[in-house]
Amino acid sequence: MRRHLSAALICCLVAGILAPVAAMASEAPFADLAGHWAAALVADWKAQHLITGYPDGSFGPERPVTRAELCALLNRVLGLTEADGGPLSDVPDTAWYAADIRRAIAAGYLSPDEDGAVAPEAELTRQELAAMLALALGLPFEAGASTLQQWIDGDEAGAEFVEALAELALRGVIRGFPDGTIGATQGTTRAQAVTMLARAFGQMYRTAGQYGPAAGQSYLGGSATITVAAVTLRNLMIDGDLHITAASGQIRLVGVTVYGEIIVSGAAEVQLDGVNARALTATSAGAHVHATGETFIGRTLVKTAAGDAGVRLGGNGFDVVVVDGSGQVQLDGSFVRVVARRGAANLVAAGGEIGSVVIMTAAAGSKLDLAAGARLGELTALGGVTVTGGGTIDRVGVAANGVVVGAEPNDVVVMPGFEASIGGRTVAGEVALRLEYDFAGGREGWDGGFCDLPADYDPEMYDLEFGHRDLPAELGTGKGLFIGGTNRSDDLFMFVKRALGQAEGVLPNTAYTVQIEIDLATNAPAGAVGVGGAPGEAVFVKVGAAPAEPRAVPLAGDPNGQLVLSVDKGSQNDEGRYAVQVGNAAKGSDDWDWSYEIKTMANSSRAILVTTGEDGVLWVFAGTDSGFEGRTELYYARIAVTLGTMVTR
């Protein structure tokens, strides 16, 4: 999804922390705000009963904001009432802020130190405010420290505050000053604090009801926040993030487009009907998100903790789901891909279908329970996992030890050097043979080919070339397989291939796992822009293996006579039965002089399973599936092929 910003919003985003806010009230609500840059915003928040002043009728916009004052403000916005009753050494029960401090601790955005102290009257720095606000919003902390490098003092932020500060900076909540600094360690005034909170929460829905037009679409600049149950948003285009902090009840989104991210930090049940969002994050135990209609969520991040109430995702429209943590995540619906990224995940597929589940190395020890009726297309285990339940699995790929699958899949691929328990039997992967080609003495049996172009293509327009050549001078001495072509048809697959047979030690009627490693010489700079896609990132590199020769053949039933590959390789960045993507043609360096450099890629953790026929021939290939409509010239400097077999012990 492309992010569309109005001219007014762009002006707002580039303004500094002290920039005036558009008028929302005609008069200053406090005597000391007359003529102040934040007068209109403070008036609006006072009218919503979100802020109060001092007994003398002043607001003190330039006074430093304290930890207790921020807690009181956040609690009012979020409607927090639950309080923590633990001992506190520096919060008298009679203090005006006692209840707010305890509510902040219960909400998790404030924590006492080892002595039970919270320093309620301490003045907040910008980075401390950022940490409390980010925790209160349940932000995912995915931005990364590099976000702060745009400011000259970005490296001065405290290590414990970097993630929160980067997250808020990325979302435009906290901004830099005209002198190029972000001032992480500087103090924060009351006016600045209200301004940052206003940016973060945006349009607030604090009363149950239905909002948005009955027909058509209404545009909402900035972010929005739902803090109570029984709220329905309909037919809205929200330019920023949508925060759902309601602790219980039901929230409905109907025909809503979110250009930022939907962040569910409360335990409400969220119903999505015809919702379009690039990302959704669920960080609260007990959250339930259910999608219906023409909903599409690009990436869903679920953060859980052991022993919590878990998170439930259901319905259709979820593309990639990433799970961090060991709390339970229940899946009931249609999901393209689920990735257990960090922590021993506890996945429960209660029903429906999941295209693929990937257990990353850092998620070793995960569990996956497939209920009867649930179906999983492919399990890729890069870390140990135990799979139970009566559901079905089409394929299991193992590149780790500690994998236990109770059911018997249709296909099993165990990488050499690993073993797994599959259906009660131990299956191990062993190397059958390894072949390596450096092309020093010639093509060594490799040939080239081209497809995904018209059968009657103009040779001069496409300028297709393949041959054995010297490598570019900047790579030193040596030779390689050169392949080049000009993409004129939104897609072009250029590939090299070789048959392996008895001479190489390949046996007939034998199942092999195939791993292919390539040294590809490319000159496409990273981050460049081109027609149809980038000359590097939009040229997808694939390796493949098949029992039949991969060759260009006419597409059946195509009146235009399009030439396609005879074996299923997928299209562009989509993979096929006999090919997997291993990267793209963008250089790894920041070099923009169009010189060549070697890029090594391999399907080291995702072997292809191929069974040879009576002839005992296995074809291997490597190629580039291009969405870049321009000229691409590459060299294969080395290709290594490892064939593995699986044995039962």
C-alpha cells in the first residue's frame, strides 16, 4: 500500500516539536496560555476533560512535566481504572497522584525499582517520556536504533530508551529540532508532552458509538485511538496508525483502510470487515482479531508471554503472521504464512488452512497443535518443534534437530546432518554426493535458456545472450557463465541448467534433497529505481531441481504464444514446486558505480525434494525472475550442488 499524505499533513510532519497546532478552540483555557503556540491544543484537550491546571488557574505550559503528571494524563486518555496494590516506598497514600501511579504500574508502562521507588515528582526527559508512551500504546519496538541516525545527537540516547525513542520517531510522534538534534536527554515541558501525546493518539474515540459515513469514504489525517468498547468505525481512510486500547468488549472496523498500522494493545475482540492495512500488531494477552469480507492484512505481529491469556486470530485475509514469545496463539481461518521468530512459540491451529509454518532457529522448542480438520501446506523447521494433533500436513522440511511430527506428512525433506522423528520413525538426512563447478575450463555441461516472453519475440529488442566468458576485470581472473537479456514483457526468466546422471553418481528411482549454492556476479546497485521494479531487488534469484528438463515451452491455451518454463518455478518472487527463491540481484554493498561484485546465495535451509525416474536423470538449474523492465547482465562464477538422501533409523 502506498502512503498518501495531504499537503496539510505533510506540512505538519515536517514541523518541529514546537510547531503550532492548527486551531481547535477559539480561546485559551488558562490565563498563562494567551498567545502560546500550544493554546489551541490545550484548549481542545481541556474541553475533553483530559487535562487540568493548577489551583491558581494556570496550566504552566513551560514547566517541566513530571512522571506523576504524565501518568495522570495517560490514564485519562486510556480510561485506565485498574490499580496495582504493591508496596511503594516513595508514593504516600495521601498524594494526589497515588492512584494514578498505581494505575500506571498495573498497565505496565511504569515499573518500581528494586527499592519500590518510582520517583513520581521527577522531571521527565524526552527519552523517558518516549519509553512510557510507547509502553502505554503497546508499540511493537521494531524500528531499530538506525532510525536515530538521522539526528546528529541520536547516539546520545540511553541504551534502555533507544527502542522506544526510535519507535516514536519512526511514527512521527517525537521529532527533531531545527538544529538537527533530537534532544533525547533534554527535559520535556507540559505543553510539549501534550503535543506528543496528541500526535500519538490522534483522533480519539472515547465514547461507545458508530463513527464514519454510511456511504463513501472519509479521510482522517494522522492517527486514531479507540479506548472503549462498543465502537464501530466505518468507511474511513486513516492516514496514520489506529490504536485499539480497549480492555474488553467488541470493536468493529467496517470498510476501513489504515495506511499506518493497526495496534491492538487491549484485550477487546476486534472484528475486521473489509479492512485493508499493511500491518497489524497484537501485544495484549487476551486479544482476539477476526477478519471477514474482503479484508487484507499484510503482516501481523503477535507478541506473547508464557502463561498469559493468549491471542486469537481468525477468519480470512491474513498474509504473513509473525509470532514472538511463548504465549499461546490460536489460529482458526486462512493464513498464507506463519513464522515463529523468537521464543518457544505455542501455536494452536484450531481449524482452517495455513499455507506454511516456519520455525526459526531462535524459536527452537516451539509447539504446534493441529486440530482435526486443520490443514498445513508446509512446515519448515529451522529450529526444533513438536507437532501434535489430528490435522494433516502436506510437507515437512527439516533443517534442525529436535523435530517431532506425530502425523505422517505426504512429503518429508530432511537436510543432511539432521534427523527428525516423523510418524514414530527416525528419519535422517545424509550427503549422497557433492558437485562443484567453477567454469575455469569451459561450460562444464551447463546450458542457458530464456522464458516468460512472447514466442515471436524480437531478438533485437530482447538481445538475449548466453556464453562462457571472462569475469569482469574488477573480480580478478577467472571465467563464468554469462547471461543477459532485456525485459520487455513485465517478466523475463533467464536461467542456466545442467543434467546430472549416472556419470555423476545419480541413481534411478531415488529421492534426493537438492541444495544449490551459487556465486553470482551482479552490478545492480541496492536501492536503485527502475521501470516495473528495481534493477536489483526486483530481479529475484531462484534455484531449482526437477526430474525433467526445464525448457521454454508455449503456454497451453495462450493465444499470444507466451513461452514459459516446462517445470513449475513460480512467478517472480513466488516460488514453485521445483524452485525456491534465495535472494535478489541487488549488490550487498552501497557501491553505485555499476561495477560487479560476487553475491553468494543458497537454499541451505530449504532443500528441494526430487525423485528421479527410470532414466536416473536429475536436472538442476538457477535463474533470475525479473520484474525490472530493463537490461540485466549477470555471471555465474561458481555453482555447487549437494544431493542428500534420507534414511530411516
